[in-house]
Amino acid sequence: MRGWLQKQLEDVNRQIESLLNRIIEANSASVVSAYRTRIEKLERKKMLLQERLDKYVPPKGRLEDCNEFAFRCLSSC
């Protein structure tokens, strides 16, 4: 589940980056407005995905799995 959420977050970031690049090249105000609207929606989706990632609790499993998760968290601090 966590991997899927991270993949979704990466996909949203790529979409936002693509739209930002398109805004730079756009000549029409209505096109720029449409891109901005889409970026706002993607930013909201990005926030929700990040919240879900932050609140994610791994499923119950073996003690070794829990220890591995805890060590990864501690090593990232």
C-alpha cells in the first residue's frame, strides 16, 4: 500500500511539472487558466496522498518486519 501511495505521489509530481512546462510555452490566457486549474486540483491530490503516506501504519507482521521498519524510520532522521 505504501509503495502504491508513493508511486501515485510521484505521478502527480510529474503531471504538475509537465503542466508547469506547458504554461511557459502557452500563448493563450484561457489555456494558461485551464493549466492552473488542473495544477490546483493536482496539488490538492498531492496533499491528500502525502497525508495518507504520513498516517500509514504497516500491517501487523513478524517482529523482524516491524524492527526493520523502525530502523529505516530512525535512519532517515
